[in-house]
Amino acid sequence: MSLFKRLSERLRAPEPEPVAQPQAPKPPAAQPRRRSSGVSLDPQLMARCEAALSQRLEQAEKALQQSWPRPQLSYTQRGKAAGTAHLQRWEIRLNPVLLVENQALFLHEVIAHELAHLLVFARHGRVAPHGRAWQAMMRQVFGLAPRVTHQLDISSLQGPLFAYQCACQEHRLSLRRHNKVQRGQSRYLCRHCGQPLTEASHSSPATNA
């Protein structure tokens, strides 16, 4: 076969299929930055909270003959809740303001309360938040009364209140509701006389004593 024919056959021959190259694994997505609570906590207090969490987790593991990853503990809980358990994130969030004011209760009960939510989720999936499984965890594992809500003084969490009046009495609105009235976004009615609330002429921000 002549050199010219061999070159012609090579040009007509189909090109080999490209071999797929393995792709490098993608780096994990960056986690969103946590919002700061704006409250400065004593490092010793945070260390005591971490120790209390470790002690409660060890207590549960011995009682139930199982082991779990240690939950993340953060201090970013806002509002009036003492704490919350974030099941999918395996995280416990504590209210820093209430923690500082009620340290003994948090160390003894609140951390255990939220940890019980996580452990019940790990064992049973999504069930009633304060149902039988959670109550059993509190009583039988942690030896605590299964209290659903706290009775803590939350006056330090409340902002200024504004005086409003209707046809029968005076009312106090929070800053959030007061701003909504001022912007024309909301109107509030008295539950007794049914009349709309109007800002009292002597209204000025005040806090609950």
C-alpha cells in the first residue's frame, strides 16, 4: 500500500472517544456566618456550660447504652426562649441574657432539656416535641421533671412600652407594634370595647418594673 493511501485511510478513520477524567470532589459549601447575640459572656461560664453538656451526654450514653456525636453549643438564642434544639444541625442554642441571670437553672436543667430533644430525635425521629419519649428521657435518664416551659423573669428582655388608650382603658404596646401603628401598617382594637387604640397624649417609652 502506498504512503498516500495509508495517510488517506488514517484521515478517514473515526477519532477515538475521549476518556472521561475523574472530577475532583467539590469542597464543602461554606456555612453561613452566625449572627452574634451582642452579649459578652464570661469564658468561665461558657466552659461550665460545655462541661454540663458533656456530663449530660455521658449520662445518657451510659443509661441507654448508645453513643452520639457531641452537639454544638452556641449562645445565639433570641427572644424569650431559654434555649432551642436544632435537630438537623445537631445544635443547642442558649439565650445568653437568661443564661447570665439564671446560671444554675441552665447548667442543671435547660441544657438537659434541649439535649433530650436531640436524643429523642436520634432514637425515634420526628415525634411530638414534648411527648412521651421526651418526658421519659427527662425523667428516666436525667432524673428531672419534664417541664415544658420556663418561669424565668424576662423583664430584662422586654424593650420600651408605649401608652395607648381606647374608650375604656389604657394599653401598653411594644416598640414593634408602636412602630407598625406609626407607619400605618397595623391597627389594634381593644378586646373589651372593640374601639381602636390611639396613642395617649402623655405617651412616652417606659419599661416594666
